[in-house]
Amino acid sequence: MLKTTITRLRQIAFFAVGGALLTACGNNQSGMKLGDNEFAVLAVHSTTSDQSTSYPATIKGMQDIEIRPQVSGFIVKLCVDEGATVRKGQALFQIDPTQYVAVVGQAKAAVEMANANVATLALTEKNKKVLFDQKIISEFEYQTAVNQLMSAKASLAQAKASLVSANQNLSFCTVTSPSDGVVGTFPYRVGSLVSPSVAQPLTTVSEINDVYVYFSMTEKELLRLTKAGGTLKEQLEKMPAVRLQLSDGTTYQSDGKIDAVSGVIDQSTGSVSMRAVFPNDKNILRSGGTGNIIFPYTMDGVIIIPQSSTVEIQDKKFVFVLQADNSVKNTEIQISNLDDGKNYLVTNGLQSGDKIVIEGVQNLRDGQVIEPITPEQQKAKYDQALKDQNEGNLKTAFN
């Protein structure tokens, strides 16, 4: 019984020590040092970093054309469905043409009457010309016949113009698409009475073979892109291709090109409106959609350091820089507001070739002398500690 109790106590002690070792090793991997005074240091170097930033964007068709009726009447037919892809000249709606067909018939009859009147008065003028030449009638009587013929010809021209107008109004009964594009929604259906003064358009046709994507960037960001000088056309050609992140988080398959920059800075926001063009062969992008423009750029002369090497004090970032006598100096740094969650981009405070402590910085103080080791040595010590623990070598696992 006593023997069993001793054995169980030993097992409990073993697991307690093992748990402590696991905690110590786990803490080391998240920033704790190995050994009493050993700290991993890393030499930093300036480099070029490819970065990107995103801007909220709105998608618009090359043209968003409101389709409005040019004549009044009841809609008798919808020739396409909502969301259909249409060609220029394709019928969209049919308005009841009955009254306009009647007007065309009346205009044709008026033209025929005017033609007959002109023919009659032309004969009269010709006959009176002969009588006037023979001095049988007066000049006044002949000139009256000439004037009547001119008036009849004017009436004929007026009747022909009315016929053209009537035919045009009849053609307006078939509402067609003014361009290639995609049809929007229909606020009016069959049986609706429409007119040129209706509040809403019959629909909208968006030309989306290519689409415009509008976004804004700050004045400072624009200056960074355009300060090299040159004409606006040259500056636009130098701007990098941009990508479009869709509302579902995916990235659009084709790159876009910035083709226009507003000449006016919005005083209320300090931003500049910009426009990019994206191909849309498969009609994936629709006018009115939203997304984010992903704008790539290159940062020169930056130093990339792990976030674990920094200490934050009152919203300022500090690192411990190794000195020649193996002491460390607490040094403030400036970083870019862009990071990947693991590293910082240092823009000021460090020089190429500086050595910084990258782990266990929470345990350091300014001026402390340390024993520097490389990250590789640190990893080797950690791996050996895990191996000793797994093999039950508790004494060497703590060394």
C-alpha cells in the first residue's frame, strides 16, 4: 500500500514538471527567451516592398441610358424580359399604335388632296399664261393664278411634313434600344398608360461590354503618383494596372486601367475622384454594383521586422537595438500603417545593418547586457528541449 502511494506521488510530480516544461517551451515560442540571458537577434536590411491598398468603388456602365416613351398610349407588349442582353435597335416595348395609324392615314389623304390641288392650279396657271400672252386677260388675273399655285405647293409641302411626323410618331410606338447593353427593371407593365412626361423611365439600358469603376484617393496619395511630372496622359499611362475586389470578397478575373482623374479636389473630404476601365466580356459586372479597387504600389528603402520584436508605449513603437558591447538600446521607430499581421514596415528609426532583439523583448530593459544568439540557434535550442521532454530527460530539458 505504501509502495503504491509513493509510486503515484512520483507520477504526479513527473506530470507537474512536464506541464511546467510545456508551459515554458510554449511561452518561448510566443516570445520568451531560452536560457537566462540569451536573446535571439536579427540583422535588418532596407529593401523594396510591394504593397497594395484598397478604395471603396462603384461600378457604372459605359452608358446608362434611360428609356422614355416619345408618344402617349397604353403598353400592349413587352418585347424582352428584365435583365436581357439586347442589341442596338432591338424592340423593347410596344405602345398601342391604333390612333397613330389613323393619323398616318389622315396625313396620307391630305397629301393626296394637296397633290391634286397643285395639279389643278398648275393647269389653271398654264392656261392663264397663254391668255395673258395674247393680252386677253390682265396681268393681275394671271398673277393671281400664279400665287394660288404657289400656295397650293406650300400646302402640299405642309401635308408631306405632317405625314413624316405621323409616320415618326407611329414608329415611336415601338420603343427600341438605343445601344447594345443589358436591360434593367420594368416599372410599367402591359396595360400601363405612359407618356413622355412619366416620372420613371420605362427601363434603363446599360452598356457594359466595358465598365467604369469610380473610386477616390486622397490628395497626398495622388501627388505621390503624379509628382514625376509630364502631361496628364503620360501620368495615366504610368499608373499601374488595378484589380477589383467584388462584393463577395473574390477578385475580378481581369485587371483594369485608370483612364481619368478629376481636375477638382473635393474640399469637404480632401479626396480626388478617379475612374478605371475594366473589360466585361462575360457580363459579370453590372451597373450599380460595388466593390473595392486594389491599388498596387512599391515602397523603397523600408525595413521589414517581425511584430514580436516591438514594444508599444503610449501608441509609440520601440525596438531593442544591439550595441557593440552587447547591451541593448530602446529605440523608437516609425512604421507604415500597412501590415500583414506578422511584420511591420519601418520607415524611420532603424538603419540597414542594425541588429534588433526579435523575441522576449518584454523582459528587457534599456542598457541591459545580453548574450545574443541567432534565430537558428534559438530554434535548435527549442527543438532540443522538446526532444528531451519527449524522451523524459527532464534535467537536460530545463538546461
